[in-house]
Amino acid sequence: FGILAGGQASTTGGAGGTGGDYLTVTVGASPFTYVAPRNGYLYFDGGVYVQVDITRNGTTLTSTIVRGYLPLTMNDSAVLTFATPPTVYFVG
């Protein structure tokens, strides 16, 4: 399961959340940080986004994507900054 910074969080998914499944991510307060538990994709939809920052090996990329999949490798972090929280899943 992912590591969620700055507050309470939970994840659930099909088949016990093993590889190839999805995890439903409970989004905390903005900015919200999710760390990928393995290689996969962070899918988000809904909400009102301001910014998405993805950090890999100390390098951060910023995006203003409002809906879709973001590819992540194990231990990448994604910081979602928003006015209204999105629905988020980790698929991997």
C-alpha cells in the first residue's frame, strides 16, 4: 500500500491489493502526497486541481493535467494540490 503524508488515509483494492489490481486512495487535505508502492499508474478524476508534482530520484516535474493516468515507478511521489479533492486510484 502507498504511503500517505499529512493525515489519515486508507487504501482498498481487488484481490487484496496485489500487483495488477487497483487501490482506492482516500485523499487527505491539500496538498496531498501519495508514494507509489510499486510500478503502476495513479488515476485521478473529479475535483478541482491546481497542480500535480511528480518526484522521481530527486527530480520534480509539474503538470496541470486534470484527469487521467500518471505513470509512477516504485517510490515515486505525486503531490496533488487542489481546491476540491479528486477521486484517486492506484493501478498496478
